Amino acid sequence: MLNWLEEIDLSTLLIDWGTILLRLIAIVIIYFIAKSIGKKAIQKAFKKTNDLETGRNKTLQSISVNIFSYFLLFVVVGIVFELFGLDIKALLAGAGIVGLAIGFGAQGLVSDVVTGFFLLLEKQMDVGDYVTMSGQDGIIEEIGLRTTKLRGFDGTLHYIPNREVTSVSNHSRGNMRALVDIGISYNDNIDQAINVIQQACDEIAQQEEVITEWPDVVGVQALGSSDVVLRVIAKTKNMEQWAVERKLRKAIKEALDKNGIEIPFPHQVYINKSE
């Protein structure tokens, strides 16, 4: 045992391991530099492309950066293997046997990649689209090989594996509908209220360029327990429907108040019993 220890050349061992450590550090530094340069090059190349829509451009740019990052990582892993004296070709040759062993465990990964590919191929969604998927609403921030990043309206960033995207509702294709329901009292004249609301809507339509189809009072939508509900429908540019709805509600409320038309609201009556 002692003879074996005496045969070890400690200085040579330290030099060898020190050299390997320095090479590893150099490889890591080169990896991050190459990744940064490659990412900037891809972004610059897509900025020069004017043939694609903005959302599609960002989507393809995101997936290109994703593929480049994975490719660069595989190259680095191969260099590290060779640095430790491992034959990468032999490892690849034996990958078939290892693949059979871990194949069942990698089904999720393969499913993610395949689903992500078809999401891109079929153009179901692009970066910047407002979608509903996997029970979540939000804006697509990135579509990757494995996951899709969805930013919720409360600021939460959802990482959704592509295999869980069984259906997509894309709210960003075409114009959107702005819908406003307003209740008036049963004692008020319905025709007068419709005329007042329509005039208020027409004024908003003249001011807002994002409205593609002028607001129209379609009539009585429902007879509530304490009010008659009138419905207003308009068409707006994508993602502008909520702002238009807010402006319509404000204008309609002010117009009804000005004309003495009541919007019913719950009242509370307090009765004090005195002895």
C-alpha cells in the first residue's frame, strides 16, 4: 500500500489536473462568449428580415436561439468528454443500447420537441399573441423546443411543457369584440335610453382610431331583477378591446346621468327600533 503511494508523482498529478481545470475554465468562458455572439448574430439577422410579420419573426428568432444554444451545449459536452480521455465515438456507438434503457424515461422530452415543432409548423401561435392554453390566459413570450413561456396578465410567467398544449385559443388573429352591458331602470323609456347610449358611442367612435366597426346598441339583452340590460357591441383592433370597453362605459354613464336616466344599484335600508 505504501509502495503504491510512493510511486505516485504528486507534482505531475497536480500539473495534469491543473491543466485540465484551466482547460475546463477556458471551455466554459468560450461557451458563454460563443453563445452571446451567436445570439446577437441571430437577432441581427432576423432584424434585417422584413418579409415576416413581427410576431412570426420573434417566434422564429426565439426557436433559432434555442436550437443554437442546445447545439453549442452538445459540442461543449463532446469536447469535455474528449478532455477526460473518453472516446466520444464509442459513447455514441453505445448510445443505442443506453437509449433503449432510458427511452421510456425520455418520452416526455421527445413529445415536447415534436409538439413544439408542429406548433411552429402550423403557425398556431406566435410570440406576442394573446392565447388561452393549458388553462392559462396570457401573452406568448417565447416558444422553445421543450417549453412555451406564457406571461399572465397578473405578471406571472408560466412555463408550459409543449406536450401539455392540447388545444390553443388564439385571441390575436383578426379584430376583437368590445362588449358592454348597461342596466337601466324599469321606469325609464327604453327607446330614449338606446338613443342616448348610441349618441355617446358614436362620439367615442369618432375619437378612437382603434375602433374598426362602430359601436351599435343591439337592444335589450336581458330583463334583470331590478334593471333592463342593454347591450353594446363594437369591433376593435387586436388587444384594444378592453380600453375601448372602459371608455364606452364611462361615456355611457355620463350620458345617462346627463339625461336623467337611472342606472339601478342595490340600496340598503337601516331600521333602528327604539324602545
